[in-house]
Amino acid sequence: MIVAKMIFTRLLLFVPATIRKGVKTMRSKCFLLIVACLLIFQTFIYTNPVFAEEKKDSKGVLDQLFNNKQNVVDKKKNESAGKKENLDENLTSNVVESSYLDVLSKWKKEGAKESEKTKIIVSPVNYIKSDTHIQKDTQYGKQVVLSDEKLKEIQIPVNVPESGLYQISFDYYPIKSKMNPIERGIKINGKYPYFESRRIVFDRKWKNKSETFPHDEKGNEYPPDSEEVLEWQNTYAMDASYFEDEPLLYFLNEGENTISLEFLSDPMLLGDMTISSPKQAKTFEDYKAELPAASKAKDTIEIEAEHLSNKNIPYIQPIASQDPGVTPFKVEKRLLNTLGTQGDQTNQLGGQKITWDFNVKETGFYRLSFKYLQDKKVNMPVFRTVLIDNELPFENLKAYPFTFSKTWQNETLNDGEGTPYEFYLEEGKHSISLIVNGQPIQRTVKTIKDVMSNIKELAIKVKMATGNNADRNRDWKIEAQIPELKEELTRNAKLLREEYKYLQNLSGKKPDEARNISMAAEQLEELASNPDEVPVKIGMLDQGSGSASQKLGDLLAKFPNQQLQLDKLYLSNEELPHANASWWAKVQTQTLKFFLSFGDDYSLANNKNSEEELTVWVNRSQQYVNMMQQLADQQFTAETGIKVKFSIMPDEQKLVLANAADKTPDVALGVSNHLPYNLALRGTVYDLSQFSDYEEISKRFSSGALLPFYFNKGVYGIPETQNFWVMFYRKDILDSLNLEVPQTWDEVLTTLPELQRYGMNFFTPLSQTGGNKPFHLTVPYLYQFGGDLFSEDGMSAGIGTEQALKGFELMTKSFSIYSMPLQVPNFYNHFREGSLPIGISDLATYIQLTSAAPELAGWWKIAPFPGVKQEDGTIARWAPGTGQSALIFKKTEKKDQSWEFIKWWTSKETQQEYGFKMEANYGPTYKWNTSNLAAFNELAWPKEDIEVIQTQWKWLKDVPHVPGDYMLEREISNAWNKIVFDGENPRKALEDAIVISNREIKKKLEEFGYIKDGKVVKEIEMPAFPEDKR
């Protein structure tokens, strides 16, 4: 108050005397008001970005908000818990457990040591109360536990003789399932000791159904089906990502401890659990000392790598190489002659294991060699753990490097100095196994994650200091607000430089694969050289395309992959054959290929229609088309006698050109859902509703998925695949924050303050599309409030209703008022690191998380799209979801055969088998999202995910089309931009959008003969959507 009076008195000195006198008489009445204004002004000084360069005394405020070392009290949780609890304000990385390496380091600093000479075997059967979960297994020889979803947790007490670090292993028997992995979590005394313990994988064992490879009528081979080998196995608790190549260590206190096995996915029979002291790998010298005296074997054993004996995932498959140096090889045929990297999954992800069985005829010492190609990881080695008879011979083979090479190489296992290792093998059956090992690059992956987390924290501090409104015309003094900014930028750049140098030493060359590390370091160094420019260059730091964070995130998505292609294994002491073909053999091969190229190229869409064959063009990759051809030959042609010829269509726009040239196929598959309407508008495709059994066939699909294919009472396409928009959430993070999964948009908005308090947020896909907001992202807001895109007659835009306005207001205020992120380059990366632990996305994100985020398996879930609560209590969750489509061309003379093919192709049995084969052969990145609702239930997807997706599909309502609707899509985007960025009134923005859209729609209606001389001469038949069929 004294300070306020002083300021007031000084201000009066600058006021003319006549006015000053009047002011003094009013002072007693206005004093409190002036004080309040001064306080508001002072607050404005602290919070307005314009004054950021003058806020030298605000460091304490920022420190309180953002310093990792400062703890705050979560009053809400304290009240519910009845006790005080300090929480770190930045919990993005701390709401779940620390990493295994950090915890292990902490244990050892506290004096924990590895236990010695301990082995305790415990039977879980003794601690199961339910008789229904205890079974007698004759193969195992005693009672075992049925571990399934009904038995959520198995608690097993264990007494150990001393406090220390122990390994845990289990006997188990996989129960036949759809291909999903068996996963459990391990708790010690009621808690997960570290994050990696949240997911322990119990491998399944697979083998090829046949030793020979099936082939098509032209002699081209394709991969055999896989079948599961059901037998008792033993496994240690391992890091699921295989960044740790030794069993995980658990700290147990002396005396009684409780080890809990928590169910995550898929059932199994559980035998004994063993707690043991860590087993140390032998040195090569110890290995040699234990071997008997023997001579070098004269026998040579040659193994074709593509003929493996077993594998721990079904989609490790042989692939064809057209290099004449591999065997077997035929220039005119596609032979499966190597085992290697195909797609994003095969023989490259940590923990993937391949085994070859072989017979030794002569006892003695053998050298082990591999003929390999490693041309994907440029100037970087990949690593494998080498096992013989399922045992690691010695330490040096735990992470054996296969260096980068553009051509095939023979690698004889050696000590790094050129001296080959020799292995003693007795006469009889033996095995060799390779396990993909990511341990040598573990430190780099961890550093990248740590730097990304630090970058995010710095970006939040900068945005808060500037009010997230960095004026390029202002001289910022950001170091006054964040004095540690320069030091942190420099420190993180140094960490990246050290990792790049480590990788360079690892490979002996500049690792091109990791160039993003040095590029990110350069950007951080540039920012550190002038920290006051960071506010206006924030895009270089975080979130922006090309930012340091984005570069590291892109690298993190592919860097752990360890691609390796194998042709042969040799056990021999003789000189090996040359790894590559001679130059003359290569010339001959290329010459033959040239002349063969003049033959029929059935891999690409062409215009050579056979009268005997049904011609089908497919807008998909070679893998999809090959599998289609196999199934059609084996089933459809065999049953109907109708031959089908599939061809790849690289660009679906070729359909328009083919129609103009009068050379269309009979059927097209994989077509975007907007194209059938556009082709129907021009009279190009056939009305499928003309077939007598169309109504029955249409029941296979969601009613709302058919909306894009309607045109003037006809249906010109049928859904082939179906997308889904659902809510993804990190269960571990939401559980730690005591947050429920929101069901409505109101609940989402209520959740935001708690998330944002910890530097997290909610994601909607509108943040990922830039200025253009396509229909499939905007219509959920309109549909859920009862709005629509078009008028009932289809002649104009229908977004002028109050319902549409409500939806549009929610869509915009989520960003302008509730601060959802405006730009998210990659939701997958942010979800994985935890900064966006909840958000809306589709199949693409589901596949990424399933295939490329093993550390999160079991700890992310999906839920239906958030909706709007209706008067009857239901929640309207309307969202689109139509994927790709199938259509028949009007000019075909085989309409009935084409329809028979489409009926077969979209049937439950065909879609179920196709989906299973695609995933079994090529991995989870090839998950098939069939539109057949019954078939989808049978695919190898987790049961709980299928239930969520099917629930959301009951609310599937896609976008019908009218001429000129592209303008409405554009104008909705423009209206969104005006409201969010320019603060325009939503009603006015929509009114402007309606005027411009109606103008273009009318123009197109005139072009296609619906309007003539300003009058409607032909009506548009808009499809009726049966909402009651949910």
C-alpha cells in the first residue's frame, strides 16, 4: 500500500494543477481502484510477451513452473489420498518408472551386488486359489497354472538368502492363438521396478508348413504358410526391445519377496518359476580350455539360409533375389533364395530369432561362416547374437557385427583381428541360431530420447516466457528469463556429438545412417550461439518440420532396425566359394533380363485384356497383389473356372486415362473412396445395385461406409477396406495422473488443464494437416451435434444450421481457447515419448504403435471417438471411416464374372484368410483392415481392440458427395483458419464459406445438367442414412 501511494503521488506531479486538485478530492474514493489497476498493470508486465526483455526479476516464477528440481503439491490428489505428496511439475517422463539402466545404476551405487550361487525353483500352483486355473499336464509331468485374462495377476512369494540382484526365468507352454504375442508384466513387492518390467514377452515358436516352396503356374515361388510349434519352453525375463542382451536383473530383499506376474495379452500354461544368480558368459579362452583335443573336420556343411528350421515370429520369410551370385537362381523365374529383410519387420527388430538345424557327420573343429548382404544401414554395422545348440559359446558372440557392404560378403566369425573362431561339434544333430541384438546402440537410442525430452522442456520454457507469441520485430532478452538456456542447448549438442563419435568408432566410418544426429547438434549449437534468437527460431528447436526434435524423432523410428539378408551358412575349414557372381555371369543375366522384358509384364497395369481372363487392376504394392493372385488361383479360379489376372496400378488416375482411351480393366481394387463418385458422374462405372443380390451383399459392411458411393439412386462402388478413428491413450500415464478416459468432448476439455499442467496435451488430427482440413477430420464435429455438410436436396451447403455452428465452435475453440497444439508433425513420436499421451488417430498410428513401439506394448490402449451426449443419455460418436473401394467398369463385357469376383473377394472367408496370410508373411505393418465386419472379428487383432473398433464402426458415417463439394471442403478449412488465427466470429466465417461454396456447387450443377438457366431441371438424389441401424 505504501508503494502504491508513492506511485500515485508521483503520477500526480505530471498532471496539470487544475486537474490535480480535482483528483485529490476524489483520492479517498478512488484509491482502492487505482491500487487494483496498478496490480493488474504489474501482472501484465510479468505475463505480456512484449515485456519479456524487461522481466529480469521473474526468474523465480519460471523456476517454480518449470524447473525439474522444484516440486509442487498436487492438492487434488492430496485430499483424495489423505496425505501430502510431492510431485514433479514436469511429469511427462516421470509419471512412469525410470529405465532399466537408470534403476540398475542407482541400485549399484547404493551397494547392491549380483547374488552368487543361488537357484530357487518355485511352483506357482501352490499359490493359486482357483481350481479352474490349475491343470495336470502329462507332457510337463505335473500340475501347471492356466494363465489367462481371467487370472489378472499371479502373486508368488519367494524367500532369498541374501539381498541382491537376481534373474527370473519361467517354464511355459503357449496356447494356440491368432498370432498375438504372449505378454506379461513383472512386479516386485507390488511395484514395477523399472519401465522395461512392464512388458515381458514369452516367445512363440513357428516353422514353415512345408520344406519346399509353393509356386504359381509360371514357376514363381511364394512363401509357405507358417504353423505354430506347441511345446514347453523356458525363457528368462528379457527386455522386449532386446536393447539388453542379458536377462533383466531384479533386486530382492533378504527373506520373503512377492513376485507378481500380471496378465497383458494371450493365454499360456505356466510351469515353474526359477530365481537364480546371474550367469556370466565365458571368455573365448575359457571356451577353448574346456574343449577336448580334436582335429579340424574335413567335412563341409552348407545350409541354404532360406530353409530355416524355426523362428520366433511367423513373418520371417524367404525372399527372392535377382542377383546371379545367390543360389538357387533362374533369371526367368522368381525363386525364394535368401532369408532377409522384407517390409519393416522381417529379420531386423531386436529379439527376432532364427534357427537352423543340421547334422554333423564328422566330429571335430569347424569354422562358421555366413554369406550375407547388409546394404541398408549405410556405414553402420548390424549385430547378431550367435547361439550354437541354443547356448552362447562365449562372450564375443553376444553382439557380433556384420558390417555395411553394397555386395554379398562371406563373413567367417573371427576375433576382429582376422583369426577365425573354431567350434567343436560332435557327430549328430546340432543347431545354429541368430538373434537380432540392439544392445550396442542402446546408449545412442537412450541419448536421443533424453535429448528430445530436454528439447521439449526447453521449448515449453521459451513459449511460456514469450507467451507463445514470439514477435520477430522485438529484441528478446530470453536469457534473463531462462539463464540456463545456452548451457542446456550446448550440453545437448555435446551429447549428440559424443554419440555420433561413438557410432563412428563402432563402424570405423562416418555413419550416414545417423547423420540426423550431427544435423540436430548443428542446429542446437546455432541456437546456443545466440540464445536471444531462440524465441523467433523456435521451429529449429521443437515441433517445426526440420526441427532438431523432428530430426531426432525421424531417426529414432528407424535407427534400431538391424537389417540383414542371408544366402548361406557354411561349417567348413576349406576356402569358401566367391560370394559374388563373375562379371561375365552378371552380363549374361542382364542380357537375358533385357530380352525377357519384351514378354508380358503382369506386374504392372497394362491394356492387354484377355477374353478368357478377368482383368483386375490393384492400387497396392507387389506384396498385396502377389497374395491376391495366389488366393484367386487356389480358390476363386478353382471353384468358378474364371481366371483372374491381377496387375499393379501405380496411380489410380490411370483409370481416368484408361477410360478416355477405351482400355479400362474389368475391375479395380484399392481405389480411393471419392473416385467411384467422380467416375459415376461421368458415366464410367457400373451401378452395382443392379445386381439382384446386391442388398444381401451390402449387409457385409457398415451402412455409413456406403455413403460415398451413392449417385442418383445407384451405388457405384463397394468398400474393400475400412479405416477407424479412435482415441489412443497411454494407460500408464493416465493411471499415474488418476485421469479417467474421456467419453465426451466436455470430458476431454475438463481433462486438458491437468494434462497441460504437466507439459502434456490432447491431440486431434486437425493439428497434422496444415492449412487444409479435409472432410474426414471436420465432419465428426458437425455430425455429432446433428449438423450436416449439405442441404437435403444436395443443391447447396448445409453448414448454416445452429447444430453445425455448435460443432464448428467446438472444433475451433479447442485450439483458440483450450490450447490444443496447433501443429504436431508426428503424433506417433509425441505419443511414444509421452508429451501427447492421449489423442485421436486412425489405423496408421495403430500399425506404427503395434510394430515400432515394443516398449509401450500393453501400456497403450484405444477407446471410442469422444462424442456429444444426447438428451436420451447416449453419446453420439459419429465419425467417417470408409477406406479403399472396389468397382466395376461400365464398358466391361464380363459384368457378371466381375460381380462374382467381388462377392468372393469381399466374403468373410476370403478376407479372413487374406488378412491372416498378409500379417503372417509380412508382419504387423501389413495388418489388413477389411471392411467385412464379420471377417474383421476373426483377424489376428487383440480381442479388446476389435471390440472398441467395432463399437466405433456402429457410429460410422462417411461423407456423401455432390458436384463441387471440394469447394466446401476448402472453405471450411479457410473458416477454421480465420477463427483460430484471426479471431473472426464463427457465424460470420461460416456465412462467408457458405456463399463461396454455393457459388461453386451451382457452377458444377450447371456443368452436369442439373441446373439450366438458373432453374433446377434435374434433382440430386441424396442417400438416406439409416441411423437407427446402429
